[in-house]
Amino acid sequence: MNIGVDRISFCTSNYFVDLKTLAHARSVDPDKYYVGIGQEKMGIPPPDEDVVTLAASAAYPLMRDGELGDVELLLFATETGIDQSKAAGIYVHGLLDMSPRCRTVELKQACYSGTAALQLAIGFVARNPQKKALVLSSDIARYELGSPGEATQGCGAVAMLVSANPRLVAIEPECGYYTEDVMDFWRPNYRSEALVDGKYSTMVYIHALLESWKQYADQTGRTLADFDRFCYHIPFTKMAEKAHQKLARKLKVEIGKDEMLALLEESLRYSRITGNCYTASMYVGLASLLDTAEEDLTGKRIGLYSYGSGCVGEFFSGVVQPGYREFLYADQHRNLLDNRTELTYQQYEDIYNYGVPTDAGEYVFPQYKTGPFRFSGISQHKREYESLVE
Ligand code: HMG
């Protein structure tokens, strides 16, 4: 029985900063961002958007299309947690009016937990083939103003329905995974911005890739030639390109720039203009690949490398299913990305500094442009959400 991704829907904020604007403010050559790290825009969430609203908005099309009826497991992957106790997924469960017969849990391991959630969901479906799981990955990447990581900020969420006989991508059972206790990127509970040892983090990302690949290759006997496309975790698009180059070099495979772009480029299109979405990043890449590839990908094998700092890496693979194009939300994604509002530098800094109040006061947040749900305020220490669905 095949198990895998049956539907995939992506959401990001309606606001972005062009990295040329940031480059100007930081007196940096814009090509450092556009070419050097391969990023053009970063998604910035307004005060009434958080990981709950992003995830609920990503999953909304599934609810609208009547896809959530058989879901009995909701896994919410994030490293932008909003509460130390209550799972963010429970708010989404309520906003989407899902059945009470559902297990709901939040998972954390930096950017990797979306993949942990997907693999756990696959295990659940293997045991309950008539049932489905909803995997939500949602994050807001935030670094200090003026820090090297600033240009890699972003935000977004991906909702994936996981089922038997999936209509999009069957996930293959073999995988290589790797854990090592390292301090390349972390965010202590008292901080709202990540701390990062940037250059070191890129080295650990690649080390975990080589270790994960080795296990995967030992299990399957596959070589790079057995793959038609690759999707990497995308903190910035250049990282994915560099990682693939390093893997090819390690395997003594000659790979030219054009050939590499043919394997990766479609998966990088959305991330280049949304920025890092942490747990969601690799799945934003998967949506980008499925939505934008001109070639029919039916039967093609995709190599997937997920990485979460701290660190855990995993290499696995999936095969695109016949008829997949009918079940994509490509037009909706394009529409969202094409209709965002550009922020000036000052607007960006004002939103950045707004923060979520922590003084136990009563707050009603100003209304910005969001998806179908918004974070409307705080009362008696409780977050309040509003549905804009008529
Ligand atoms: P930096 O050190 O300021 O940048 O920030 P740089 O000086 O290394 O420049 C970047 C590239 O731009 C270089 O290319 C420059 O040569 C080039 P490279 O040598 O690497 O090929 N460059 C230019 N190119 C064209 N025209 C120019 C120009 N100027 C320079 N004028 C750094 C880079 C990655 C350190 C920073 O962005 C950072 O700290 N980012 C955050 C950490 C990160 O994303 N790490 C990635 C791996 S870890 C990961 O993926 C996990 C993560 O998602 C978190 C999680 O798991 O939760 C982050």
C-alpha cells in the first residue's frame, strides 16, 4: 500500500520586504542577497498573523473542499510556539471545525519537525488505512535587526493531508536519519529572535546530509542518477544548491550549473520570494516543484532532505502519482504570491518592533490583510482568533 501526501496547500503573509530595500538600509550590495544567498523577498507577518493563523489559512482550502472528514490525527510542527502547554494545533482544530475524534499534538525539533510529523503520520495511516492525518508546519523566521541572518527571515505554513493511495506523492519507506548534539542555531525561551552561528550551521547542515544520504544509499542501492528532482530544506536558496553540489562532489559525480538547476530550480521558486519558513521550508519547496514544473512529473522520484538545527537531518524520497496536477492548489498559491503588499523599510521595522505584548494587558490588534483567519487580540492571557470566512 502506498502512503504519502494526498493534498498540499501553502500560505504566507500578505506583506513582504524586497531585499533591495533591506540592502539599501544596511548599506550592502543587493547582489549579496539576490545572488550571494539567492533570496529576493522575505515574507513579514503583520501583528494579527501568527503560526496559528498561517497554518489555519494553509489548511482552509482542505476544509472548504471537504477533505478533512476522515482526519483523526493533527500534527502541528513549529519552532515558533505560542504557548508552553497548549498545542497550537488545537486552535487550528477549532477554527477549522474539525471532528472531536482527533489526536492533536505539537512537535518541535527546529526545522526538522515537519518531517518528523510526516513520518509519524505515515505510521498512523499504515495502522489505520481508512483514516487520514493532517500535518501542519508553520513558522516565522526572525533574527536580530542588522544581523547576518536578517536577510533570511520569512514566514509561511504548509498543510499536508496524509493518506493511503495518495493523489500527489507516495513516500517511499527507506530513509536515512542523523542526530548530533550541536549548537548551530537555537532560541532560548526568553528570546523572540534566534541565535545562530551562521557559517557553522551551513557546515552542520551539509554534514548531516552526507550522513543521512549514506544510510539511504546503503538501504536502497540508489545513486543520484535514480532521482529526477531534489527538494532540500531551504533556509536560503543558495544553501540548497551548495548542499547538492557538495553531495555530488562527495559521490564523485560531475554536475554542471545547468544540470543542477534542472534538478532543483522549480523547488526554489517560492522560497526565493517568501524566505525561510523553518519547519515548512522543504514543503514549500515541494509545493513549488509540483505547482511550477512545466514537465509532467508523473512517476518521477524526488529526493527530499530535511534539516533542523541542533541537529537532525533526514534523507528520504517520494514518487509523484498519476493525475497529481488535478489536485494541486497552484492557482491559489500563485494568486497569493502575486498579490502581496510591499513594505517600506520603516514599515518593516515598525512591524518587527511591534511584538506580541507580554504584560498581561487587554489588546485588540489592528486589522491588516490576512488569510481567512486572524489573531485579533489577547484577553485574560488568552489568544483570541477571528474567522473572516462568511
Ligand atoms: P554572511 O556571513 O553575512 O554572508 O551571511 P557571506 O559574507 O558569507 O555572504 C554570503 C554569500 O554571498 C557568499 O557566497 C558571498 O561570497 C556572497 P559564498 O562564499 O557562500 O558562496 N556575496 C556576494 N555575491 C554577489 N555579489 C555580492 C556579494 N557579497 C557577498 N556583492 C549566513 C551568511 C548564512 C551566515 C547568514 O545568512 C546566516 O547567518 N543565516 C542564518 C543561518 C542559516 O540560514 N543557516 C543555514 C544552515 S542551518 C539551517 O538551515 C537551519 C535553519 O533553517 C534553522 C532551523 O533548523 O530551525 C536556519
